[in-house]
Amino acid sequence: MRKLELHWQILIGMVGGILFGFGMTYVDWGRDFVQDWINPLGTIFVKLLKLIAIPLILASLVKGISDLKDISKFRNIGLRTIVIYICTTVIAITIGLLLVNAIKPGSGISEDTIARLTETYSQDRGVTDKLEEASKQIESGPLQFLEDMVPDNAFAALGDNSLMLQVIFFTIFLGISMLLIGEEKSKPLKDFFDALNEVVLKMVDLIMLTAPVAVFALLANVVVSSGDPDLLLALLKYSGVVILGLVLMIAFYSLVVGTFSRYNPLTFLSKMAPAQLLAFSTSSSAATLPVTMERVEEHIGVDKQISSFVLPVGATINMDGTSLYQAVAAVFIAEALKFDLTFADQLTIVLTALLASIGSAAVPGAGMVMLVIVLESIGFPPDKLAIGLALIFAVDRPLDMLRTVVNVTGDATVAMMVAKSTGSVIKPKVKNWDDNLEEVK
């Protein structure tokens, strides 16, 4: 019997988790049961993906750079990557602003709903934590993000998943230095990283065997942890605008893949489905990165020289879905709280959302920190920031899950564009977890 494709297995796990979660909300002990006995399975899965993220970046990026032979090629790859990422982010923000100004979801929020949302969420730990984190970032200097990219201790950076940019900086520095000392002298180190890369990719295959069960657990926990259903319904129009914008971004990526990369968009979405579904379940581009790299390299056919640089950088600085959400959320909050926005304010939103996306943590909830920075940039009253975040906090998690799907899809699209423009498209070669099992039996 033909084995069910991985993305269908994950999808079944997601649907099962949602239905199971809803079922558990109808029994008194359901929430505690899910959080104590089901959610840990999902948490372990996410931890395993994060466990291998940095070793994978280190090994694959060193291998990719050291395989280049010509150092000028790396400069071309880097420049194209950054330019394309900036362009797609600006497009995402623009789509968000056009939709929110046309539909005006904030005009439908009643004073009673604002009062209920404020009372429920304004003192929530999640809201206050986001405000504190944003205030720290706002107080930093204009070049702080460049300063933060350079580690003062490589091992400390390698031991902290939130320091992804520092890991990328160190790895690029190491790879370029290996090129400069010549192939003969760097060969022992290159062989080590080549072997490490193969081992980590095999770990990805093994971890993905548990993906259907893990997403079942993660989605069940999301459902039992959701807030007041009435408040969720009150924000339906706002959520609809964000979701419509995210769908348009997926359509934009499909158009780019079909026209520029000359690749069937439906095949592209099918190949990327496991990474997209994991992005939805984990709400983290960083946790999904190992799977994104595996799908892009082995299933789509992007050379490791490209994917090993474009995808880790994208997981850190390219947040199209999050940037679109910020544009919609900022205008929605301003409209609901009767704060008038000028055309100049909306241009400021585009620029600030673009800059805030660079270096923002690729973890759940980072978008709300960026949103505070965007609101501060347009002169939003500081005393109303907590109320503004409280307005959208109820639906932030499900929207975070959806925008992470767009973030991951955008990373893969840019990787394909850079590969096509540099002639680095190769024939896909899928590796399975049991390819060498017979040798060790």
C-alpha cells in the first residue's frame, strides 16, 4: 500500500488535534489533561527542532560557502538576497495598508467591546511583557541591530537560539576565512562540516517521523487555551482582513515562483506543505527552519550554496506575514481608538515595520513587540498602548500561526529566486531516514 504523504499525515494530525481540543473544552478536567499529558509531546518536538537549528545553520552555511570556490559569488548571493527580502517586505506592508484602509475593520468595534477587551487583556502578562521588551528596543541606538549582529563569544552565540544573526555572522566569517586559506589547508575542517551537515539532516528526517503526533498535541493545546469566544467573534472582521492579506501574499509568491522561477506554483506549495503546516503549528520560523531547508534543498532542488545562506537569514530578517499584520493592526488600533492617521503616518508605518522586522526574534509573539515599535513611531499615545495591544491580543495566537506560514513560504520563494538568478537550481534528491539502515543492521 502506498504510504501517505507527510503533509497529509500532518494535516490529519492538525484536524484531529483541533477536534480533540474542542472536545476537551466541554469537560471540567479537559484543559488540565491536555496541558499536562498532551501538550508536552508537542513541546518536546519543538525543542528537538530548535536543538538542531544552530548546528544545521553552522554546518550547512560553512559547507555552502566553502563549496563556492569564488568568493565574489557569495557577495552576489548576499546582495540579491537582502534586496529581494526588502522588496517582498515592502509589498507585504503595502498590501496590508491597502486592505485595512479599504475595509476599515476598526470602525465596527463598539465601545462596549473595547471596554471588555481592555478589562480582559490590558493587564495580561503577555501584553505587559511585550510592552517592556518593546521599550528596551526603542531606547537602543539606531545602529544597535548591527552591534547585536557581532558576537563577543562564539560559543555563547551558538548556545542561544535567539542569537541567530550572531551565529550567521560567525559562520559566514568562518566560511570566508576557510576559502582564503586555500582548499588544501581547509579540507579537514570542511570534511568535518560536510559530515556534520549530513548527520543533522538525518536528524531532521528522524524528528519528522513524529510530526503528525506533535502537531496534534500543539493544536489541541492552542484550542483549550483560547480565550472568550464572544471576544474572538468581535474581532472577526479584523482577523478577516489579516487573513485576506496573508492569502494574497501566498498568491503573490505563487505568481513569482511561476513567472520568475519557472516552477509550477501548485507543485511548489505541495512540496513546501510540511514546512508550512509545521510553521502553523509552532508559530516559529526558527523552529521550522530545519524542515524548510530540507524541503527546499531535497524536494525543490535549490543548491545548498543558496539555501544555507538565504533561509537562515530569511528566518531572522524576512517576516512578510508579520509585517503585513503590523500594518493592519496599527491602522485597526488607531481607528478603533479614534487616533487619526495621516498619509505621512502610513508611510512611517511602512518604513518602521520594515526596519523592525530586521533582527526581530523568529519566535511566537515577536510580532506584537514589533507592533509596539510601529505604534510608537506614529506618535500613538503611550497611555493607550496597553489598550491597543489588548484589542488584538485575543486573536494574536491564531493569526501568529497563519503569518508564520507566510514568513516561511516567503523565505522559500526568495531562495528559489536567488537560485534561479545565479544558476544554482539542481535536480532534487530526496533522502529518507532509513536510506542506510541496511548497512547498520
